[in-house]
Amino acid sequence: MFCILGGAECCAGTSETDASAAKWSDGWYQGAEGYNQAVDEYQRTNRPMVVYINVGWCPYCRRFEQDVLSSPLVMDFLKDKIKVSVDPDHGSREKGIAMKYRIRGFPSFFLHPPQPARAVQLYTGVTPEEFIELFEPATQ
């Protein structure tokens, strides 16, 4: 499931327990500047890089964050990857990054395997276990 571009505006709240737990976005680069830093690190280190493109009004983005990215299993799996989150609604540079990936809906999640491979889009409507099963072969 995902939000189609230009879809209806939605809101998703957070619970009080979210604040006490480690956030999925801890250690993630953010926005266009963060994207540039992540690409620089990717080119220097040859480590896998993930790009998560999402918008604030998308309930499927919040569900993916809550059910998959916040999973301790996935957080542990991603700990040594270069991670960046981009919201195209935050500015023209962020929108340009989303256009580069030719996204058609939200959330969109891309993996750049160790170089010189091109980005692979991963399906977001999965369980944490399925996410890792899809992710691992794409890094080979």
C-alpha cells in the first residue's frame, strides 16, 4: 500500500510510547543536504545506501515507519548501512531528488548496493522479516 502523488491529505499521530523508544530515524541523514552527505559517504566507503522518500501527510509512510523501520530487527539490520530520508514537500532540492528516482507514490524506498550498481526499489508493504528477505539479495 502507498499514497499516490497528489493524494488526499491525511494526518497520523504518534503515541506517548514513541518518544521513549529509539526512533527509526536516529542516525539517518535528512533532506537534500543529508542526501548529498550520504552520497559522498557512499562513494567513499562503498557501503550500501538506502534512500527513503516520504511525505508528512502519507498514512502509509507512517505505517511503514511504525511497522517496519521501527522494528528492532530492521533497525539492527540497517545499523551499518548509509541511510537518508527525503521529504519532497520540504523544498525544491528535495523534490528534485524524488524526481531523480521517478517515484510514483509514497512511501518509496531504494537501495544502492555496493558500487557500481544502480538503485533497486524495494517494496514497502511488507513485514520486517519480509523486508530483510527482500533487502539482503539486493546487496549482493
